[in-house]
Amino acid sequence: MRAPLRSPLGTFVKIIADVAAGAACAGILIVVLVQVIGRLAGHPFPWTEEATRFLFIWMVFLGLAAGFRTVESARVVIFLVLARRFFQHLAVPIYVVSSVFFFGLMGWTGLTLVRQQIMMSETAATLPIPMWVIGLVMPVSAVIAILAILESLRSRRELIALPELGLPVGETAHADISISAGH
């Protein structure tokens, strides 16, 4: 399989999702090391647990968006494998529509949460940051994920579509392994 050409959208999504998720992961490592060193020295820092939790939330949501960029998201394909060929041709539209719907709902819910956190002037317990900064990851990652889905539709459509399985009748129990082999 040849490498897909880079588009400006693909580059933007890669930088935002992958680099930001990687930065959150590196932040977790640094904060946990500070926490361990502080405890070993007998002077634990009270903010490290909260900072780790917030960075983990950002890492998970941004990692979710990054997974859709490379079509590495979890999918249940057994129903499509068992379905008639007509439904198998609908694999790409089902994937795109259901994923965009989910992330649209997640973005709307995230904006509602952020608006509520701003109205209530909610702040973190030990860190001097407003909670809406943490909640902002939901709508941000939803937008990134939708852009990632559009980019993967353009550059990795063959990974979204179910390949011809060639499995004998009755051997669909391990269809997920057959589909993802080599990807």
C-alpha cells in the first residue's frame, strides 16, 4: 500500500491531535515524576494528582481524535460481515455518519458543559485554573475528530471499507482478526 499524500487538513489534524496528545502524555510523565520525588523527599505536592487527572482527560480525548485520523478506532464489524453484500457496501457511509453524529453530539454536550462551568465560575480544587479549560477538551476533540474522519475518508478510505474477506461460511467468529490483519 502506498503512503497517502499529505493534505493541509491532514497535516493540521496530525499536528493538533498527535502533538497535543503527546504533550499531554509527556506532561503526565513529568507530573508523576514530580509527585514521586516529592513523596520520597517527604514533601508531597498537593496539586500533582489533580494535574495528572486533567492531563489524562486531555490525552484520552485527543488520542480518540488521533485514532480516527489513522482509522485505528474500535469498530464492531461482525454485523457487516454477516450481512448481505448490499449492507457491506454501506460500511463507509455507516462509519462516517455514525462517527460524525457521535462527535457532533459530544461537541454539543461539551459546549454545554463549558458554558455551565463558565457561568458558575468553577475552579479546580488545588490548581489555580478555571474548570472550563479542562472541559474545553470535549468540543475541541470533537471538532478535531470530525476533521480527522473527513481526512481519513479522503486518504484511507480502503481501511474504512470492509475488504473482501474470503472466509468460508461459518468462520465469521474471527472476522475482526481477518479484517484488521496487516493494517
